[in-house]
Amino acid sequence: MRLSPVAGEATLSVYLKLVAAMLSWGGTWVAGRVVAQAVGTPIAAAAARFTLAALVLGAVMFAKREPLDGPALRRAWRPIVGLALTGVFFYNLCFFYGLKYVEAGRGALVVALNPVVVAALAWWLGGERARPLAVLGAVLAFVGCLTVIGNGDPLAPLAGRIGLGEVLLLGCVTCWTAYTFVGRRATRRISALAATFWSCALGAVLLWAAAFAAGGIEWAQWRPAVWAAVAFLGVFGTAIGFTWYTDAVRVLGAARAAMFINLVPVAAVLMAALTLGEAFPPSVVVGGAAVLAGVWLATTRR
């Protein structure tokens, strides 16, 4: 069936926004690494990130005259709480504390496993048939991920010979997979903008509580570079990126939207090399290539 010109333009707009969101998410690994290395309690930076994101999203909703409350929103409180817990609270605990131990580019390659996990669950939960080539891609991506986090030894993670940072980044994969499917459920009732706003607002409250419980906030450690990184994380990495990704899941489906996460580790590796001067050993190059190749096989139609 051929799309009408209007429908085609709408879909093209979704794809362009999705690509822009993925590029901004590549930058979040660099910004997150800067924050994690400079701040003693990085969870406070996560709280500031989502507070800023909620303020931006709230202003956008006000400008668009989209209600902040209503019957539909009240009925969607369960998926909103799920989004706040998976994509905001627990994900950022794993993200920032993981980046205290793992380089930005290497960490992004670990999380490149996201599309395969999302696609596998979409096959299972959505009843889609898993093609043999896609299964091969999933296996290849999994082995590549093990190679990256095992520093060249794919059996090291299975034997428990990996560090805390790698374990935390694998937690990011679990959290983001859950966020994707909860987001699909939430946008059946409310807009992607409303779902993202309320999940960021609730997630920020939870993160502030965790930051103060962890010993408070040492504002003196926040150099201008940290504030700039937090601003980038809040506006581009969260307010814009989360909204456009959630909307793409609604329009394109979970498996197809998640395919674009392939762009994130590529952008992160290049940005980390250019801005942070990170060098990558052969195990990261080989494992990362296997991850990306496997993801492409697992998610491509042809």
C-alpha cells in the first residue's frame, strides 16, 4: 500500500526526528562521562538533568495548550510511573555510576545491545516471526557485546570476571528495554509529549530524593563544563530525545524505532575520540563491529 503525500511527509518527519534524537543520545555518553568523572554524587546531576527537561517540556506543553491533567492522564498513571522508574530513575543510576568506571565510547557499545533485546521481545511478546538471519544477528550482537565488556574475552562476563561498571551498563539495557515497551503502552492513552513530561517530572523527584539520601549535593564541584554537560543532557538528551523516540515507537513500532539506536554508539565513539581523546583497544573495535553487524542483521527487513 502506497502512502499518501501527507502521510509520507509525516513519516519522513518522524524518521528525521528519530535520527536527530539518536545523534543527541550519542552526545549524552560524552556529557555523562564528563559529569561522572567530575562530580562525587553524579545522581544529583541526573536529578538536575530531568528537572531541566521537565521544565522545558512543561513550557512546550503550555505553548501548545496541551493539558497537564485530565481523565486520560489519570488513567495512564501506571505506565507513567513505569516510565519514570525504568527510563529515568534506575536507568540513570546505572548510567552515571557505570560511567565512573567505563569509558564513554566503550559504554555506548555495550548499550548497543538495546535494539537486539527490544526486537527479540517484540518477536516474542508481539507474536512476530523471528527470521533465521535475525536470530543469527542477535547471537552475533550478543557475542560482540560480551567481547566488549570482557575486554576481548567473550567468556569473561559469563564467568563473572567483569567489573561493576560493565554490570551497571548491562542494567541500562534492561531498563531501556522496559522503558520502550512501557512507552508504547503509555502512548496509546496520552501523547508522547505528556508521557515524557510526567515521567521526567516524577523521575526527577525520585532522583533528588536519592541524591540527598546519598549524602547531599556538593555544588562547589560543579564547574562550568559540568553545568554545560547537564544542560545538554536535560534539553537535547532528554526533553527532545525522549519525546521524539517515544513518538517514533508509537508511529513505527518498537522494533523498527529501536533499530535506529544503532546510530548512538557510532556517534558516541566518534564524539568521545574527538572531545575526550579516548583510545580504543582492538577488543572494542572487533566487539563493537560485531555488535553493530548483529544489530543490523537482527533488525533489517532484507
